[in-house]
Amino acid sequence: MVNCKDVSEHYITPKSPPYFAFNIWSMESAKAVIDGSAKTGQDVILQISMKAFQRLDKEELRRFVTSYMEKRKVHAYLHLDHCRDLEQIKEAISYGWDSVMIDASDKPLEENIAMTNLVCGIAEETGTLVEAEIGQIFKTGDKGHNAESGIARIEDIKTFVKNSKAHILAAAVGTSHGLYKGLPKIHYDLIEGISEFTDIPLAIHGGTGLTDEMFLKLLSYGNVKKINISTDVKMAYRWGIMESVQKGYTDESGFDPLKVENVIHDSLEEMAVNKLRLLRKDR
Ligand SMILES: [Zn+2]
């Protein structure tokens, strides 16, 4: 068994509880997810795409998340999602992000391992967690690709885990980013197979559209430590806008931005609560 290095200061370890990770793009979306976290008493990961990262005031977001999570008495960890750019990774680390993802999964295995280790070397000084991807997690509807064609090969995972210093592994197990048509075929046997030779924590991407039963089955595997939700956050935002229109809050006469923002906030918070309650024993 290949053991992860002793990283007791890291928030995700082979012994830590599992987390949901929600994509956010602003202080307001971060606040809504933290409010959902506080309502359920479950700590949470706020992850930021490369695009959102470029747009955000990183220092202000870091400051806001730290102060607001303390106020709400929960932990909200900041994570940089799918990043292929070393400069952005360095920036995230310098602004105090708790974890970063290096995604070199489209590269040959050796190159993926080398890139991952390069990032691990950079992250070591600050104790920042590093997530890497193996296999390829595609977008639903990607031309020429489907979830099955990207599934990680167990032999490659063995080689990766043996040679890389990554702390979290996003192995492609059958899920995809975006909205599914029907339900995806998750290779639970692969998740179990990985646990037979390593205790590395796994990140499951493409959590939008999975049923509660699927989440609970995923969470029943001790090595599943991070489940990503992105599209659902955007959909909750969209529902908030649509509900505001339906309620007449966007009508020209008496238009009140505060009412619209409250509806959007509540929609995001509810989405987070519905996922986070699955982590509770008393759900
Ligand atoms: Zn992803």
C-alpha cells in the first residue's frame, strides 16, 4: 500500500471526513454557500475556475471567506479548480488558497506526473494541498469524447500514485462535467480497486445530476473525500433569476435589486444545503 505522506495539517487526508466542493465566482456566491454550510454544520470547499480566478480580487475573497466562515463558525476552504497554468497556481498559493488542482490529464502519463510533482514542489513550502487528475473527465456533449473513453486505467493509477506526490486524485470514474442526459455509469469497482493499493483521497468531479442514492453510495467508499458540484450552482443562480422574474421583482416599476439578490442567495443556499445534509448522520 502506498501511503500519502504525513500531512496532518491538510484538510483532506486519508482520515479526514468527505467534503462537497461548490464552484463560486463572487463574494455573494461564496456567502450563500457558506450560509448553507452553517445551516447544516458541515464544512465546505469553495472552488474557483481559472476563468473566475482571473476576474476575482483574490486578496479580498480570501479575506472575506476567512472572516465570514469564522463568523458563521464553519470551515470553508478555498480551492483552485482545473488549472493548467503554473503562474495561476503560484498566485493562488501566494494568496493563501488551501488547495490547488493541477490538471495535466491530457498529457502523457509521465508528463502528467512530472507537472504534478512540479506543483507539489511549489506547494510544499506553504503546505497547500495538490489535486491532480488521471484519466480524463470530459464535458457532457463533448464531441468525440464520452465519459467511458476517459475512464482512468488502474495500471496508470498505480504508476501515478507510486511516482507522484499529489495529495488528492481526481480519477475519471465515469462522471462528466455539465448536465447529464440520463444518469452516468459510475465505475464503483474502480473506486474500490484503487483503495486496495493506496489510501490517496479521491475527488469525484461532475457531481451535478447525480441522485442522492448515488452520492450516498460514493460517500460509502472511505477513499472518496471530495465531490465537486459546479453546474448545479450555476443552475441555482439561474433559478433565482427566473423566480425573480416570475415574482415580478424585475418589473420596471418598483424594481428592487435587493429582492432579486435575496432570491438568488436563497436559491444557492438551498442547493448547498440539499447536498451538505447528505454528509450528516441525522439527514
Ligand atoms: Zn472537474
